[in-house]
Amino acid sequence: MLIKEGESRTLKTDILLASSLAFVAGGVNSAGYLGFGYFSANMTGNVSLISDHISAGDIYLGVAFLGIVAMFMAGAFSASLFIQIGKRYRLPAIFALTLLAEAALLMGIGLYSLIAGSSVSGLGTVGVISFSMGIQNAASTRISGSRVRTTHVSGVATDIGVGLAQLIEPSDAHAGRHTRDRLLLHSATVASFLVGGTAGVLCYQAAGGAVFCAFSVVLLFLCVRHLIGVSHN
């Protein structure tokens, strides 16, 4: 799931990757919003809020949301650069190592939230969460050839709408099979993001910052499993 890239990947592999990462992203995004009042993965909404706050003269909040967007971009940049370096040196586990960095950040956020309690900086914490979401989105995009996007659903929902139209009026039989595969992948992504978001809210209400540790463990399981597999080959 974290080894093969691009066209060498199967539909099943992409669905497993998308479902796992979208579950984490949905949970982290919802828990972050419930706990700190900012979305960490929804950059479309954050960019809109930048313009809204600046137009209303609330420069501080406008800059705050700009910082969240910048952190997301920085995470994507850092992950892509790390992957490029890893590919240059032919590291087979580079994608697992990239997501391991995301897991470490989420674990740190969870532990910090538990230790700091009410003194947690909401803006600073969401900035770090956004950085981790940028890492995840860059990694899933790079390994899948842009088929898997896990931290937001706007583009995926658009693809579902387009795919349904193509099913009704396919250009040829091959395109129809390809469209059905993409619909399965995108539907799994949206469903997993929804389930993760629901779990994130419920778990944050029950356990507070520990929810970020829990989602980190999901990523750790995926990464360690693949790192062990690579070491045995």
C-alpha cells in the first residue's frame, strides 16, 4: 500500500490507502475544529475566511487563517522534498517514513494537549495539525499519481458527480470500467472522511486531546507494517 506508485498500484490498494488516510484526516479535522475552533484540513474554507475577516477589518483573524493555509502548504512542500530526496537515493520505504513523520506530529499534539490542558494555544496547535495534513495530502497524491486525495472532499465530490454523468453516457466500454473504479475509490474516500469525522468529534468529547494520539496510532500501524515488510525483502 505504501510501496508501489502510480499505474503499478491496484484499485484495491488505492482504496485501502484512501480509506485509512481519509479516516485519519476526517477525524483530525473534526477534532481540531471542536477543540480549537479552526479547520486544519479544509483549506478552501480557510481561504474564504481570510477574505471575510480582512474585509470585515479583523486583520488578526485574517492573518491567523493565512498562517494555517501557509502551514498546510509548508507540510506539502516538506513532504514532497523529502520524497524527492528519498527517491533519488532509492529508499523503498520513503512513503512510509513520510507518513511516520505525520504520525509523530499527531502524537506530539495529543500529548501536548493532554499535558497543557486549557493553556493549549489553539492557533499554534492547528497550525501544526495543518502541517501534518499537508504532509499526508502530498504523500497520498505522490504515491497514487494524484488519484488519492485524503484531506478534503470538494475535489473528490466533484469527481463523483462527473463520474456519475460519465456512467450514464460513457464514451466507450473501457472508459465505463475506469469510471466505475474511480467512483468506488472516491466514494470510499468520502465515506471514510465522514466516519473519521464522526469518530473524531465523539472521541474528542470523551477523551480530549488523546484523540490525536489515537489517530496517530492508526498511522503508526500502517507505517510500521510496511517498514517491517521492506526490511524482510
